[in-house]
Amino acid sequence: MITIITPSYNQQRYIERTIRSVLDQAADDGVEYIVMDGGSTDGTLDILKRYEGRIRWFSARDNGQSDAINQGLALSGGEIIGWLNSDDCYLPGTLQKVKDFFQKHPEKKWVYGRCRIIDENDREIRRMVTFYKNLISRKFSYKWLLMENYISQPAVFFRKEVLAELGHTNPDLHYTMDYEMWLRMGAIYPAGVIHSYLACFRRHAGTKSEMDFRKQFLEGYEVVKKMDKGWFVCFIHKLNTVKIIGLYRIMKFFGS
């Protein structure tokens, strides 16, 4: 069974598309879907109630995204786990592809695939960013992952057993809890790769990665400094941080 966890807070506009993208999967007979809501006040709960019986959902004040994810992880019963933020979505057939991968590769503890970037109206944007990430992510490299985060969070799945060994997400991180987790897993277990689009990552004005992208990339740099003391890796990651912040500023200036 696969468990999908969605942390959510006041995402009335997008969360139903997220939910449908999970429940409409061909493999949904073997899917446990948990939504951890942080006490939304915008109508999100009315949407969740409509899916009573098909999803498990909980709504209570939490201590942020990492805390919500960790609460969901503690409740999960699946052998394979993914988390999908409440404005992102899976593409058709994704969960079957993930099941097939883990059945064919029992030695692999985690896997990532490709991910499109979409806007608030589901239109694909930033194709060059996607092209670049596809290019450098064709083969997993831990050293390269330390120098640059090329893995898209919605397209990652892992075996639950690694949680017992490595723990959950770091609640002290506000932007890069996913990246830090990939680094901990990748240091021990090389990731598998699915060369297909599995998910869509939504960028809109309300996302943390849009409002605070500079803080996000600087936090990622601090994570790497703690995990790798080598000057070369940290130097290259810093260069990449400066590059990506500059690129995002240009894209934001031109409204792309």
C-alpha cells in the first residue's frame, strides 16, 4: 500500500484538485490518503468533508508544515510514502508507476521522477527550469545533490522503513525540510529514478517558495554546510545559490 500525506492550511482554491489527483489514480485501491489540516478557516474543511470515507483527514492547529507532515507520517500505514502539498498534484498513472518501480527494484529505498511547474490556472510555466532539472537529474548523484537541489519534492516516494532508521522531517526547517531529508537518505541509499513526469508543482503568489525564495535557498545552503564540511561542495553550492536567486529575481521581474 502507498500512503500519501497532504499538509494543508487555507488552500480552498487548490486542495480539491490535489485530492482528485490522488483519488483518480488507477492504483487508488491500494492507496491510503491522509490530509493534515492546520485549522483552516477558508472553506477547506467543507471540501474535506465531501471526501469523507475516501480520505482520512484531521484539522487542528499545528506548528507548521514539517509538524503536519510528521504527524501524517506517524499515522501512515503504507509501505511506500509520498507527500503532496495542498496546491500540487499528481499526474495520471503516477502511483502505479511508483508501485511498479518498487516491485522491480526491492533494493531501492527511495525514488524520484520528473515534475512540471504550473501556475494557478494549471498552465505549464518555467519550462527551461524543468528542462535543466531533468538534464541534471537523469542519474542520481549524492555529491551533485549536495551542490544543488535538483529533486522536485512532489515527485519523491520512499519506503516507510527508512523513517525508523533516519527519522522524520526536521521541524526546525521552514523551507527545505524535504531537501534535508533527501540528503540524509541519499547519504546512505542511492535514489532510484523514474524517467517520467509524476507530478506538478504549483507556483503562485501565496507559496512560500514564491514569497521567500531567497530565504529558501539560503536555508538550503545552511543545511549543506552542516552536512558536508568540505569547502569545495559548500563553495559550489553557494555559487548555485547566488545563480538561482538571481534567476528567480529575473523571472519574477518579467512575471514568468
